Amino acid sequence: MKAAELKALSVAELKAKELELSENIFRMKFKLATGDIEDSSLIRKAKKDIARIQTILNEKSTEGK
């Protein structure tokens, strides 16, 4: 996802999205171990999305201060 799209989401939606991506990474790692995953770059992309979400959450928490 793009950072602009993520900034439009609320804090609760961002946390839910982060949890969803974490669960997807967990499932993809199992698929990678069993050889069922075709594109292993999806794991890296999901990790980058989580980092973007965490950055935006941090920005939103410091805005109120």
C-alpha cells in the first residue's frame, strides 16, 4: 500500500491492518518452508507495509503532543 493511502486510515484501522499483515507473513513463511509459495518477495513487501504502518502510527501519536 502507498503511504498516502495509509495516512487516510484511522489508528484502529491501521492497527487492524498491521495485525492482518503479520498473520499473512506467518502463513507465507509456512508456505515457503513447504515449497507452496510461488513468489517469496511477497514476504518482504508485507514487512515493508508493516514498517510503513508503524511509522504512520508513530507520526499520529506524536502529532497530539
